[in-house]
Amino acid sequence: MNTETGTIIFDNISKRYRIGTLGTLRGALSTWLSRKQEETDSSRILWALNKVSFKVEPGGALGLIGPNGAGKTTTLRILSNITRPTSGRVILNGRFSSLIELGAGFHPELTGRENIYLNGAILGLKQQEIKHKLDAIIAFSELERFIDTPVKRYSSGMYVRLAFAVAAHVEPEILLVDEVLAVGDAGFRHRCVQRMRELRRAGTTLVFVSHNMHLLRNMCDTALLLVKGEVVTRGRVDAVISKYEELLLEPPSPSTEQGGSGATPSLLDSQGGLILTKIEVVPASVKTERVGLASSLPNTVKIHYQTASAQPIGRVDARIIREEDGTLCNTADSSQAAADELGLCELCGKGIIAVRYQPLQLTSGVYRVIVRITDPSDSVVMASGQSAPFTVYAVGSGAARGIYVPLVEWKKYVADKPAG
């Protein structure tokens, strides 16, 4: 079967695990004697994946989402040839690089420099190629001071820096990434995202696992939602994320709570994340709603959220973007409000954050509100969303450029007559 370079085919894959381990000769002998009985014991069988299929075209980006234990990492392990499927067929056409397990492919006794050569060779690079890229890899990792130190002395963040630097500089046709960006500082995460975007522009195919819906929206074209090893839905990334958030907000059904099968699973208890369920712009008066929002009147943006458990946050960032040209209007962020003890340091359960514009003061046009909520370090976007388009009209502004209509007071003075 001829496939184009960069193509991924995951065809009807199932992966079965047997719960329990064999640690002794007695245990192995006992298991061997009762093999037939155990083969029929479904309570000891776990299907991590059950007939999962997808295809990623060259240069495409697929996001894998779902709760913990859904089978996302198992999928990447099979794609990386770390583990073999129980049944089905996998095709990766092209050089691939993967970031799945922290420090995978590193030898703890070797230095960072030596591990670059080792890891590069594992990923298919010749020694001369690695030597040519060495300075760029070390510079990206920012580990110049420690590059000749054995990696067993590295922190988890240093491991990730080095692993990503190597994986991103082998110029793979296929890149597999599993939530490694959760480790490291904000600057390094930003560089990782920028590097992945560069690889995508160069035609690299990407499979990306993350619980950060904002990052998935920005990085991926399509997504696949897995729950308990089975595909729930697939398609455009926004539609799949919306379906996932619907499942997160569903209460558990009685049959699910009692261990029944066939019911829609509840994911709320397994996640504890933050979801923006709706962002609405509320006019000062319902009479103005048909023609749009009056720029000269107060208007309110309501941010509806829901969490399964208490979520500490950094700040709420609300921005208004004009549809026509992307012109941006920022609000003051919520850190000041949190300092004033308005309860915006932590979100829990269902609630609404209201941002009141007094007044709106925008020129005539069509706008959207974009909201982002960051973690306490203000380096990771925990949740994001946007409102439906809304129209603003400003009396007398016409088709004027700009975005801001300042409230001013007009006066006329008669100049004093010169003396004499």
C-alpha cells in the first residue's frame, strides 16, 4: 500500500491488558495451570483501546482528548512502537519523533551532550547530522552550563528541555507529543509551542495529547474524543471539544453509578477542570437588542463557568475583537479585582463572572468577546472561549476608523478682547 510521506493510519486497533503481574515462579506456574479459566475471566481483562481507527493526512494535526484512562497515551505508545496492539494495523510513513515518557531514550549515566547523540541516533540521525544540529539543540534547551553533567542529576524540567530540544530538531515528518509541556517555565513552553508551529508550517504531521483545550484549539485542525478506549466522536477540533465539555457537565446516570454498561459516562468527577460554558454580552436595555448595542450605554459581559472542584486561578482576561480587521480592545485584567477580595482567586462549582463596561465606548462595527483564564502562575491558559458576534452602533461615528469613542465634554469659550 503506497502512502504519502507524513501519513498516519491507525486501523481498527485494539489493545488488551491483563490486570495483575506475575512476580514468582509459583505465580507463573499457577497461572499456566489455570490458563483456560483466566481467559474467560473478564474481570481481569482491560481493553485500553477497542477498535479505534483514524487517519491523519500529511501536514495535519490531530488532537487526542478525553479523561484520564481514556487510552490517549496508549495510542501514542502504539504509534511510537513502544508497545504492540492486540489487533489492528498501524502505518507511519516517514521519520517520526515522539515525546511520550519523561527521559525515554536517555541513559542516566551519560551526560546531556552524550544523550543528544544517543537520542538522535535512536531517532534516525547520523552522527554528522547530530553534530551539525548540536549547538542549536543545546541553545534551545538552555542547558549550556549542565550539558556535560550526567542526566541522572537533572530535574524533571531539565529532562523535558533536553528531550524536546532533540525531538524538535531532528526535523521529523511526524511528531507525537503527550502533555510534556506541563513541565517547565512559561518561556520554555512558549518556545515549544512556537517550534511545533514552525514544524507544522514545514509540513510535519502532528498528533498531540493535552488537557489544555485552549492549546489544542490553537495547535490542531481535528480532534478525536476517547472515553474508556472507544471513540466517542471525531471531527473539527472546536466541535469535538464542545462534545467533550458536554460530557464533562453531564451528571452520572444511575446505570453508570451502579456499574452498568451502555450508559453515557460521566466525566465530571474524573477531571476537576474549568469550563467556560457560555460567554454572553448583555445590553443595557432589551429595546436596543434588535439594532445592536449602544456604544454610549453601559453593557455587561457575562462569563459562565463550571468546575468539578475548586480551581485556583491567576487572572481573567477579557478582550473585544472587531470582526472586520481584528482590532483589539483590552479590559483591565481581573488581578486588581482579586486583590480587592472579589473572590476571583478561586472558582468552584457553577458561577458567572460579570464585566461591566460603563459605557462600552466602541465605534460602530461587529465584535466578539474573547475570554481566557490563566493558572495561578499566569503562564498556562486553563480555559478559553468566545461570544457570538454582536453589533455596536455609535451615534455620529459612521464608518470611522479606530475602535475607541472617548467620552468628552465639548465647550466653547469667547476669547478675551485684548486690552486697550
